[in-house]
Amino acid sequence: MFLAGWVMVFTTVPPETLDDPTVLALYRCRWQVELAFKRLKTLLDLDALRTKQNSRLGEVWIRGKLLYALVVERCAQRRGTGGFDALDRPHRLTPWRLLAIVRQEVDRWIGDVQRGRADRWDACIDVLKERPRRRRLQTLPARVVEMMNVQERQRCG
């Protein structure tokens, strides 16, 4: 409990190179990096990877999320007054609320693109289709399909 009121920073840099106040100032800058990662995880849901470990799909998903985060951050920087990511001067703005608002704006852009290109859905589906394989994809046996069709006709008829 005695040490709970203290901040302990260990470094291998000799005191002649950097004095104590400078080391603490650098640590505070490092903390801003930690806060940036926390923002990414909290506001952009970057902590929930929905695939198995070492998955190609997981790699694509995380790159897409990072691209999304970059777009949100850049838009927020353009709208910010004085910037929130500069570490060489005091912050005039904390990014939490701004990023939440910009994220909503970017989400609307993405939704608008999807709605605006309904004529391109066939091309999108073509891209998503299975690639040709040597073995056939699993399908229901013809006998089972026929049984299902008979039941459907009996139920509807």
C-alpha cells in the first residue's frame, strides 16, 4: 500500500543522458500511445476478432478494421480544433467524443455506398462465390431433395 501513491519508472538510460523529469515526460507520452490503442479497442471494436487463430480471414478482417480506424482517425483530425494527437504541445481536445461522432459519420458513408450501388450486387455475389474445386461441394442427395419437394407439395397442396 505504501507504493500505491508512487509512480515507478525504470529505465536503462543513464541519468547524465536524461534527467528524472524528462524520463517522466517521456513516460507520459508513452501513455498517450496506450490511450490511442484503448480508443481503437473501445470505439472501433478492434478487440473482438471473430475468426480462428492464424486465419487468412482473420488477417483480412483485422486489416479492414485498421483501414476503417485510419479513415475515422483522419476524419477526426480534420475536424478537430488544434488536434488531439500532437505530443509536443498541450492537448486542447480529447478525442473520445469526436471519434464517436466521426465513426457514426463514416458508418453512414459505408451504408450509403451499399445502398447506392444495388445494380452492382450481381458482381459482388460473383466475387463471393466458391472457387472451382477438384472435388464437388457437399450437397443433399437427390433422393432427399425429392422427399423434401414431395413434403412441400403436400403441405402447400
